Amino acid sequence: MNLIFARFMAIYGHKFKSCFETQEEIRIAKREWALSLAAFSEMQLVTAVDRCKETLAWMPTVSEFLKILETIGAGDGVPGVRQAYIEACRYADHPTQHQWSHPVVYHAGREAEWFRLRSEEERVVFPVFSYHYEMVVRRFRQGELLDQPHPQAITDNRDATLYAFIREWSQSQSISEEQAASLLYYLTKPEGSRARASYKKKAEQKVSEMNLSIKLPDNVESVG
């Protein structure tokens, strides 16, 4: 963060100094900036500073700087939140069959819940999606590997069986296929794995929050 502030000082001169009255204020500001930008690489930050130099007459606030990082895409292929929201809403009715532009869009949509993206007004659901998107993007930039469904994999017999099971299970439980797919997402993970156990626990919590009398299956049962 010292490098970023040094560049701001060189670019904005007395305007930079006028933003802070004491060295203590600079120290506190550096700490806040460091916490807010921890998920970004030095190259991404330098690129954003260059954009500030080209477009802003005054040093940006943390919020303005984050918006600039979002605008330039930070060089890692992550789309802006508005673009991601539009894509998530457009394909919320069949999320596992779409080739997503980036894994973060799929995971944010799943966290925000596909049914809500399909059915609720933007003024209600967009803030929810934005929150989850920010969290998922932060995880991705901190190095977490995010998987996403591959539409072509539906030709695999195991995936076809799972898809059929989810459809039949949703009907038996009187819930939508989207809700069933969200709840049974853990079945896509290897049996006995930590990921499967973790996602099933989340599904059980969601069932409780929805006040549903549903027992989640341990495995994919025979269809037919």
C-alpha cells in the first residue's frame, strides 16, 4: 500500500496532501485501503492507479477506486456486477446447462438462489446478488478454485441420472426443479468428501429456514 500512496502523492501533489491533515490520518487511511484491497494483486492496483491518473483530477476514495477496479475488470476476466447479474437472471431457469462467462457468476447466482433471480423484482434481488457476488469474487481473488457445471457433461449417464433424479425428487417434494437443484447440489460432489458434507449441511440449514418437512437423500436413488 505504500507504493500506491506514493504514486498518488506523485500524481496529485498538494491535492493529495490536502486530503490528510496529519501523518496519523495517512496511517489510518493506508490501513483501511489495505483491508479493502487485500484481494487484488499489485499489477491490478497499478493498472487502476494509471486509470485514476488518466480520468480523475483528485485522488479517489476507496469506494471510487473499487469501482475503477470493477470497470477495468482487474485483468482477471471477472465481469462487472451489473453484467454478471444480467447473465445470472437470463439463465436462472437452467443454470447447470449454461456455459457461464466466469465461475464467479454461477456461484454468486447459486448463493443468491436461482428462484429469487427468476421471480423477484430487481430492486429486491439485485442487492442480494451484489453482496454474494462481492463475496465470491473476493474468494476467487484470494485463490479459491471455483468449479462450474459443463453443459456438455449432460451426455454422461451419471449426470443424466442425477438430472432425472432431481426432477423426480422435486415433484415428490412439491418444490420447483430450481429449488431441488439448489438443495441437492451436494450430490454432484464425490461421496464421502468434505465438500459433499459441507454442501449437504448448508442444504439442511436451508430446508430448516424454508420450514420444509424434507429429508435430504444421501445418494441418488434409482429412477423409474
